[in-house]
Amino acid sequence: MLTQPVRLAVHSHDRGDFANVRHKNVLLYWPHGFGDWAQFSQVLPFLEPTNRYWITRFGDDSVSLMDGH
């Protein structure tokens, strides 16, 4: 297990510039709630093919549904 501080840039709908992220590792995060896949369908058109994406959310037992996808 690797434990060390990591500097992260945060991009969100209200901070803008998400569409300009290129050649990065990107973590997509949703809080617990209904409609995660519906929300993801709204983000899909903005995903840049040069990035690598991971999806996670907090506070739900079904996070494993997103593993490997």
C-alpha cells in the first residue's frame, strides 16, 4: 500500500474547464444518491479520449457495480 500526499486539481461544473482536461488521470466522484448512471450519461459526451477515467462514489454498498467498467 502506498500512502503519501497527492496534489489534485479539482474541476467541476461550477469551476469550469473540465472539457479542457487532456492527457490526465481523472477521478469522477458522485456522492451517494439516486440516479448515478443517469448523471453519468450527462457527463459522457464531455469525456476526452486522451484521459484515463475512474469512477467512484461514497456511502453506498453498490460501489462494486462500477469496478472494472
